[in-house]
Amino acid sequence: MEKEKSSERISKILNDSLIRATDTYKLPPQIIWVDNSTIGTLGNFSASTGKAKAKKTFNVSAIVAASLSNGKVLNYRACLPEGKRRILYVDTEQSRYHCHNVLERILKLAGLSTTTDNENLDFICLREFTPSVRLEVIDYALARDERYGLVIIDGIRDLLLDINNASESVEVINKMMEWSSIYNLHIHCVLHQNKADNNSRGHIGTEMNNKAETVIVISKNPDNPNNSIVQAMHIREKEFKPFSFTVNDEGLPTLVEHFEAKSGPLPAKKRFTYLDLTAEEHRKALEDAFKGKPIFGFDNTIRTLMASYTKIGFKRGRSVMIDMLRYLVNELGLLTRQDKFYFYGDMGRESDLFGGEGDE
């Protein structure tokens, strides 16, 4: 019986998935543009990415404000159709205080009152919940209201436990495609870039770049760090002309007039090295590597450090990790070596457990 039910289910999926020559399909409704370039359609998802402090949330606030007012904010123009005017904004990273600031900013940009709740904007803060609960809440919200036309997920990284887990990443991106298709809406995700390069973080970033209809990158203007530049990284439509914005005295993003983008992509920053890692990043990686115990052997130590530093986003080859090990021992003094053992922090003081005399 179970086998028959499974066969029937697969048969239905196969039949529903067939594309026939006699079928007719309408072009997915376009809802968000930059100039005359479409960046968002119903039934698809897009993303924006950038380094920390590049003002990604200011940028996405402009997208939401344009969609809420069915007007233009910065260079974003939006038009959500009747019956799909509602917007769900999901923040996974910020406190309720900072989420409320973003909500106020959106309403101000849209020219709406900040003292009354807007019936077309639902803003939820899921910072304190686990990735599985966040997914459940979003799924429940979309299932109970078919009027949503735009969903913002500010912090897609927080929908999975391990940003470098390929299976988890595929599952989350599949959810984006499932939600956008089943509920006929557009999803816009926000994700950080790697510190070391201009790639979106982890396996989730790779999957997102491959499947999203548009990926926008927000970066600081190297000639004026107070300004941010918005340009297309990947886009199915024709590429739009990059534009720049700054944040005014009222805390609102405003266009930088007479901005001329340099030809080609923005120059890449110098490669991020272990010298650029913070003390907190070293601590997190080393605690994960040593787990309160010394590590035996040079090769074993290098392999362990490579794995633990990859987890914090610093993935490097053996030669770099050898140089960094010397740096950790000789320059920072975070690691010590006695005989064939490497110790982290005060563990080296317990060397008498391994036959040494220890420090006085």
C-alpha cells in the first residue's frame, strides 16, 4: 500500500512537471527594476551581498520602501500587483531595537507614517531562534497569507547551522525556489561576502549565485568610504548602470549625484591574510582546534588548524598555515611547543604532565 502511494505521488509530480508544446506560459510578472533592468519577478528569488558595514540593510530598505509605495526609492522602482501587495521582512541577525529602526527607516523612505502599523508590511525578528524554527516560522507565515508578493530574508546564513555544509545549503536554496514558486512571490536574500575575496560566503553563497535571477553587490566606494556603490554581480536581464548612495543626517539612504562608475568591476582589495584576523577570530579557531588538550605532531597540528580556521572563513593551504603557526608561536605567543606537543594558552604551563619541568 505504501509503495503504491509513493508511486502515485511520483507519477503526479512527473505529470505536473511535463512541459508540453501545446502549453502556454505567461512571462513572470516583473515587480522590481533598477532603471530599465528587471531585478525581481514573481516566482523567483534574488540576493544582495557585500562586506560587513557596506550598508546592505540600508540598500534593502530602499528596495522594500519602493515596493511598499509602488514607487521609486534610490534607483529602485517597484510595482507589486493587486492581491500581492503585502511584504514580509525577516531579520535573523539584529536585536528588536535595531529591527525597529529598520522598520522606521522603510516607512520614512516610503513616505508613510511611523506612528501607525502599515497593513502591507510585516516585520519579524527571529534572532533568538534556531535555524529550523526560523524556517518553520517563514513557512507558516507564507502558507497562511497568499497576499505576500515580496519576502526579504536579511541573513539567509542563519537559516542553516553550517554555512559550509553543502547539503544544508542546497536544502535552503531549494526552499527559496519552492516558496517563490508555490506562493508566486519574490524573495530577496541578504548574505555577507568573504573577508578575503569578493565571493559570497560559504556553500550557501555558491548555491545562491548559481540559482538566483539577480545578485547585487554593495561595496564601499574606495575613494569615499562614506558612500556605497551598488552594481550587478549576476543578472539575467541586461546589466544596470552602477549607482552610489550615502546616508544623510536623518539616517536615510540618499543618491550620490553625478556618480561615475569606473569601467569594469571595482578593484579587489588586497588578499586578506592571517595578520588581518582579530584576536577574537584567532581565539575561536584555536579553541575549536585544541578543545582544551594539546595536539601531538607538527603535521597533525597543521591539519587541525587548517580545518578550524576554515570554519571561521579563513581557508588557506598548507604553506600559509605553516607560516601562521610560526606567527602564533613566535609573534603572538598564543601557542607553545614542547617536545612534539603544541599547547594553546596556559596549557603549556602544565607541561610537567608530559615530562617537562614547567614554568616557575
